[in-house]
Amino acid sequence: MSTRRVYESGFAKRKAKEQRAAGLDLMRGSMTKFLRKTSVTSENESIVKTNEDVIDEAEASETVNDIILSPHIEMDLNSEFPSDRGKFPDVINNSNLKRQIISFGPCKSNIKFPLDSTPCQDNENKRCRKFSVEYYFITNLAGHKIPRSWLCYSVILDKAYCESCWLFSDRTHPYFKLNWITGINDWRHLSQKINKHEISIQHIDAVKLCTIWVKNQTIYHSIEDQISQEAQKLRDILTRLIKIILFLTAGNTALRGNEGKSTSTSMNEGNFIRSVRLMAEFDPLLHNLLYTEKTQIKYLSWKIQNELIELLSTNLITLICEEIRSAPCFSIIVDSTQDITKIDQVSIIIRYVVIDYREQKLYCKESFLGFYPLHKHGAEDHVNLIISILKNYNLDINKCRGQGYDGASVMSGGYTGVQKRISDIIPNASYVHCAAHNLNLVFKSAPRWASLALGDDVAKTVLKKVCTTRWESRHNAVFALKYRYRDVLKSLTNIMLTSDKKEEINRAKGLKKKLESFEFVLILTIMEQILRPFYVVSKKLQSIDSNLHNACECLQSAIAIIQNLREKYEELVTSATDLCNSWGIAVNNNQRRRIYSKNFFGDLDGDKRQDITEENLRIKVFLPLIDTALVQLNNRFLGLQKVVDKFNFLQPQILRDRYYLLKK
């Protein structure tokens, strides 16, 4: 039986302990180069603690390589070789740092390379081997040099290394080798090592992964590209749909039809869907949207249409309010009307001044803010609605310098009306009765004189539609009837001769009988001459460039024309006579038996019906018509004249005259 000991002796244990201590001394301080220094350090922070009894040399080396300190390492772009391998650890887990190294490029230094410590064969005291730039290239059979993008030289380590394997090699691979990562300085056998490394599996896989990173084709980047392409596709679709909505709404065209019903067909589709289908014939993007079954999101429902319209409206109002806020002052124009549900919808318009400093000009603009429901019709309710809307849009009511409403007592009342309540809040907000609306009221009572002679059935025979609310617009209808008077009579005669309907023939006879009278032609001529200046003034008042001074001048010119017309009754009679002679109508007025109205019990006023003849038509119809128009024009625009006189000093001509006067 052998007496040899199976355990180590004390000398062997002491020797092994000394070797471990020497290895730890070599590793001591190697971690400090990866730590970022702070301005204030303590003695305890500068000491790297080790446990000699636990950590051996291999464990210390593995610990250093596995510590993830790369996020704190940055490239020093001010140095000569920022991507040198000696400035970084063996393992880099920071993707951003990898991208920086790849973006900067491999470290292919071209310096005076140092000689190694291996002596030459002919002279042992001479060092003759070193790295060469020729290793950066490989020469093919044709003699062309092809660069090795992976091969790098570290000036700090004086070693050649593979940048692809250093950054992207699979360290879990069974054939993984660390020599081309830590670096090789065996210059004598470097060529053989390079050729062997180029065909290794570790190197090929690392180069493939490096190529993907160079092209920036990581998995995350591919997902981002896919998301970006999908987002751009949806953005292009919404852009086309918004353009279609803007095109249709610009012409007040309805968007939807009956496409939401189960029994609807392509013939019942609305203008929006039809426009999309039309563009899809020429646009491949919309074609794929409509006819690709996999596409679930199409953005064509009525809810999406309403959302897009609401977003466009909100954006437009935001731009308008920004322009109003930049203006020095503004005026409010308010009117209301009932919708189909009998709820009053208040329309609010802001009129403001835009100053163009570049061209040194002023522009007056009117912007419509929208319709707002009003459930109560008191003056206080109107004022509260106006103030709340201005606050919602962040418009300063103290900048208000004018108010424009209709003539209703609720709006224009001088004691408790809307204009009085607003004036109490802002004294400088002058009230002006809407000039166009006020002009329509001038003839509200005047035309009743003409209806005594014409009757109510005449208005139905005009060639153009008559507006029942705007009297000035009847000029087109009256002028068309006067201009086409003979054609109208010819048409009625043709109906009487060719129609087989008794009711139609009788109606044509009645109309023709009324038209073939000198009384009708004379009043037609008078009305056309009176309505002509009102038509011109009304169009000027409704123009965008109109202002108070121009409106007052237009009204004064209309008054002057009507006053001159008062003395031209004989000319109007001559014009009416010529028109009657062209058709062969008798000018002499036949004496008709006076018709009295039936008297009822308790009727004390008697018969008020007037008997209009050729002799008294000037006194009973023409002069009252002219005088009523003049009185209405003078009385209804007194408030407008006061406001014009108040701000008359701002006229450019007056300012220029005062400037020259002060200059003298």
C-alpha cells in the first residue's frame, strides 16, 4: 500500500496563494479606467476593494468583461483615432455606441508602425517585424486590391483586430475565439492568421450582422419603417378625403345620400362617395382603399366625415380668431332666424381691420363665426350669448367699436335693448342699424299704393322670381317684364289660341286683360325708375369693401335721383305711351263705374277704396310713392349719418387737408 500523500503540501498551497495574489495585483486598478471621474471623490471611492480569498484570476477577468459600463463611455471625436479598440472594453452592449463606431468607420491608421520585440533571423539585436498597411487589402488573381473593411489596427494596443467580430460576434458559439477581439501582434504569421480568420464561421456571421447594421436594417428599424409607411399611407388618404370635402363644401353641396340604408344602391350614394369613386379610377391609393377586401379602415363613414368637417371648422375658426386678436378693433354683426325645429339660430359675424405693414394698407374683413342656438329671446339673453362666445374665442370685448343689428326693439331699443346693454359695457361701441336691412324697409309701406291699381295677381306673371322680403331685388323682375312686355303678351295670346285646357285659357285671358291697360304700363314704368337707384345702392351696401362713408354717399345719391324723378312724371307718361303704342293698346282711359264695398253693421269709416283715373294717378299714386320713399330714406338713416359725422375726421382727404394746414 502506497504511503504517498493525496493532498497538497503546505509549500504548494503557499505557492498557489502567491500566484493568485500576483494575478490580483496585476488586475488591481483595471476597472478604474471604465469609471467616470467626479469633481469630488473620497478615499473610499478611489479604492477598488477585492477579496483575495474568494476571487481568483479567472473570475476577476470574467467580472471585468461582463461589467456593463459601456453606456458611460463616449467617443472622443477630438482625438486622432476615435474608434481605436484600445479605448473601449472587450464587450460593448450599448447600441448607440456601436452605431457611433460604425458611423465613424474602422480604425485604419497609417502611421510609422512600431517594431515588435522579436529579433531578426540574421541579426538578433535588430527588430525587423511590424504591421503594414498592405494587410488592409487583399490582391485577387487579376491584380486588383480589394480592401478588407473588417481589419483594423489599434495604435494604443499595437495589435491588429477584427472590428466585426469585436462588435457583433456570437460569444456563445462553440467555435468562438477571443484572439481577434483582444488583438494579434504576431506579425510573422499574420498573413496566415488573416486568411484563416476570413473563412471562419464566427467571422462570416459577424460580418453579415455588421452589414445589416451598416445599412441600418435592424429589426427595430424595419418595424419603424413599416409603421412610418403605414402612417404615411393613412396620411395621404386623409389628405385626399379632406380635399374632396373642401371641394364639395365650397359650393354648398351636400355630402351624403342614402348610402347608409340597407336598400341603398350606387344610384343613391351621396356626392362624397361618388367623388371618391371617381378619383379611385385615376388614383391607385384610393382604388386600393375601396376595392381591397383586407382593408378594414376606410375613413368613409358619416361619422368620419363629420369629424373631418368639425376639425376643419375648428382650425379655420382658430386662424380667424388669431387674425381678429391681432386687429386693433372690431365690430359685431348679429342676426337670428329659426331653423326647422323652430329654435332661433343666432349668426355672429365679426368685422375687423387687418393692417398690412409691408404694403402699408388697411383691409376690412368680415368673418362668420357660426350659428348658435338661443332658447330665450330677451335682450339679456342675446347679450349673455354674445359675451360668452367672445370669451370662448378669447376675444377682448373692450376692442369692440361697433354694433350692427336689425331694427327690432329687442336689438335696437334705446333703454333696455341689446345695443344699449352693450354700450353700457363698452361706451365706444356705436350702434348702426344694418344699412342693407334698413333699405329693404323703405318700400315696405310705399308699394301698397301701386297694389291698389295693379292687384295681387300681377306679381305672379313676371319673368323672374320675386323676393318677398327684399323689395330692392324686384327691380330685376320689373325690368324684365318691361323689357319683354311684348313677348309676354305674345305668349299669353299663344296660350289662348293653342291650349285645350279651359282653366289655362281663362287665366291667360285675365292676365292679358290686366297687361293690356295703360294704367298697368304706366305704373310698371314708374316702379322700374324708382327701384333702379335702390338696386344699385343695395348692391354697394352688401359689398365687402363697403364702409359707412361710402354707404352714406350712395344713399344721398339715391335720394337726389328720386327727388329729380318727382319732376319727371310727364317723361314717364310719354315712355309708357310709346310702349302701349308698340302693341296697339289704347291710351285713353275708359271711364269705369265706381264699385263700392259692402257696408256692415257698425261700420262708420265708410268706403276707403280709391278710384284711380288718368287725371288723378299722379296725385294718388305717383307723388305718394315718391314722397314715402324720400321720407323713409331720410328718417331711417339718421343714426347712420350721426356715426359718419362722428368719425368723419378719419377720412384721408380731411386728414391730408389738416396736415397741409398745420404745415403752413
